[in-house]
Amino acid sequence: MKYKIVSDSASNIHTIEDIPFSYAPLHIIVGDRDFSDDDSLDLAQMDEALSSGGKSGTACPGIGDWLEAFGMAEVVFCVTITSGLSGSCDAARAAKALYEEQYPQRRVHVIDSLSAGPEMALLIEKLRELICSGANEEEILSGIRDYAARTRLLFCLKSLRNLAGNGRVNPSVAKICEILGIRVVGQASAQGTLEILHKCHGEPGSLTRMVKVMGAAGYSGGRVRIMHNQNEKAADKLAGLIREAHPSANVLISPTLGLCSYYAENGGLMLGFDT
């Protein structure tokens, strides 16, 4: 069986080893400029454009982008950013219908992550692991559903401007946090929306709070994926706190790419973990 993993660029992953993989890029629109979240994206140019303070937003991949990503695989496992915040999942499902109509012997399984960034990365890692283990199609589907029920996303942000400007959080909350210099710790809810859990003064307190939230959610040592927007120092500090509390933690750190950089904003952290 010819398997392939596909995601949109909100996973922050552009390549994986051993398994065929493609991604459909989301787009960051700043004024009249369109920044495609792909390998050609110049993050410095995007940041410079955003610093002008003009209107900005994002756009999901089109049906054609998804069809191109599916390629000619017999079975596609497609992981999308949460349908609670983006139309990417709907576009992927529409592409699935067209693809399976054109190729009746092929199948596309669209997996709504109900999340973004590092939690999507965990799901992709698990799919790769299941495929490499020799599991059949049904075993892979069962395994990824079980695993998705045990993964979580947390975030720590010092600015909510882009989220508020695109209707993802309450603008009044974003303004208050900006005025008071508050960092927010939040999570992806069970419905795939963003939920603010705590408002913290200062970065050290917010990092400690994240580790406490992980423990309360049932984390006791396992995979942790931290993504940061130009804040590697805080990401390293957070990783150290996690390892101190959970010595068996498997922690990896990486910078955010286009879509995640846009919403995390400068200094933001995103954290995916399994329980």
C-alpha cells in the first residue's frame, strides 16, 4: 500500500523522513502582499511588512493546493489546522471528495487536528511511526484517533493583536493585555478554539504556569514539542523546567514558520505534548 502524509503549513513541518510527505501552504496577507507559507518564505520580510501596522490576515489553502499535495498516493492521511479557526479542513474535505471521485480505488482520510503547530506535529510524528511499524490502514486510523485524544496544545503569548484582528480572540481582552503588559497562557479547547487559561505578569511566571497546566492535564513524561517566534531563550528555559519536573520528557525545540509566527507574534511560544 502506498501511503502518504499530508498537512497544511500550520503544522510547521515541511519535510519528514522515510514517508512521502507534502504540505499545502497557508498564506499571510499584509496589505497587498501575499506571503506563502512555504520554503520560499522570507520571515524577515514578512515581519518588516507587519511592522508597518497595516491591515493583515491569513488565507487557507485552496482545493487545488490540496489536490496537488495528495499527489498519486493510494492512501493519504491528511492533518489540518483546527476547523474551529480556519477553512483549511473544509477545503481538504472538498478536495478529498473530488480526488476519490476521480480515483475510486484511492482514499483520503482528513484528520481535523482541532489544534495547530506543535500538536499537529505530534500527530504527524505518530502517523509516521504507525506507518513505519507496518500497521495496516485501519490500524493506523485507530491508532491516530487514540493518540489524538491524548495530545494537547498550550501557548504563551505576549501579544494577541493578530489573533484579535482576525476574530480569533476578544479584541477587548487583547487590548487590556497590551496595556498592562500581561502574558496569556492558553490552550486549544476540545472544540478547536483558543481558550485563555491564565494571565501572568512576566515571562518566568508564565513558563512556570505552563508546566503546572501540563501536570494538571496528566503529563508525566513523554513527547513535548516547543515552537517559538524569536524567543529561543524562553523555549530553552521552558524545556529545562519541564525536564526538571519530568526527567523522562522527550523535548524538541524549533522556530515557528509563517502561519504560526504570524499568530504567535514576536516572543510567543507554542507547546504540544502527549499524556
